[in-house]
Amino acid sequence: MFIEQPPLLYRVLFPECVWRLHNNDKTVYLTFDDGPIPEVTPWVLDLLDSYNIKATFFCVGDNVKRNPELFQEIKRRGHSVGNHTMNHLQGIKTTSRRYLRNVAEANELIDSPFFRPPHGLLRWEQASVLREHYTIIMYDVVSRDYNRKLTGEQVLNIVKRYTRQGSIIVFHDSLKAEKNMKYALPRAIEWLKEQGYKFERLKKREED
């Protein structure tokens, strides 16, 4: 459960981060990490279009640099984007100086008010600086679609078990997650709709 739904203690350690959005209706927030890549991201975009769902893509700067037209297509279709560092660095394994520089480099390409740390791991010093410039978006449910030891059905069941009102749900538009994500995502959307949930992208405050 620590991975699928971060416990209260971990959330308390980083109060400056957004883990879940508390609202008065049954709304969830689909998010996608690690793209954009041409092998997977267009499929996700087309699927979301088919359900008229808007989501948020936390992009790796190096992938944006390689695929600038695909990055623009994400925005053109009405989705939000966020910064996921330039090179998918783990904060706890990287000096704060290097990490913050890497985030800033990605921001030159992504230009978003939202930031999500890869693997959800940060040093307190890094979080303290980043919160001055970004809204740090963590998550309430991690689908674990990237785990090749899991089946697509198991990934789907994680979403079913842990999703609740206001959940920020993580999938990945990456090669590693492709098989499980392509199985679980459409089925998760259908199940969530059956449960009465609606979907929103993350928005800047002035958009509310």
C-alpha cells in the first residue's frame, strides 16, 4: 500500500505538496508521467479524446526536446502539462544544486506551474525551493503500470481499490508501462464512469 497509496505520515512530511484534491463532487484527476514519446503518447491522447477526458501530462524535458510537436499536440488537445525534470532524476539521489538546475532546464521547454518529482522522491531542501516556483503535485493513487511483474488486471485492480473522491491517479505514457497501461487505462475509465466519477485536468488557480 505504501507505493499504491502513500500513507498519511509520508504526506505529512511534505505538507507543501498536493497529494489529493478535496472537492465536493466525485472528481478524479488522471495524470501521465515520463512522456511524451511517439510510441505511446498518441495512443493515450486518442483514447482520452474518445471519452472526452482532459488529463495532465508530467513531461520529461529531454523527451519534450526530442518530440516538440507531440508536446504541442498534448496542449492543443486541451490537456495540462507539468515538469518532471529534464532527465528523470531522483531527488534523494541527486545534489540539490544539480536537481534544481535540472528542473529549471526542463522548465525552459515545458513552462508549467506544475512540478512532479520522479518516483515521488524529494529532499526537504529541494521541496522548499521548488514550492516557491511551482505547485508540487504528488499523487493519491499509483497504478504501478510500469511494474512488469504485474499484469494489466492487477494494475486495474489497484485503481479500483484505492481511488476515492479527489484522487490524483498516476499512469505512465512510457515504453516500460505500455502493455499494462493499454490494458488497464480504458477499463479503469469505464469503471470510474460507472462509479459516477468525472474527470478533470489540473488547472492553474486563475483558470478556476
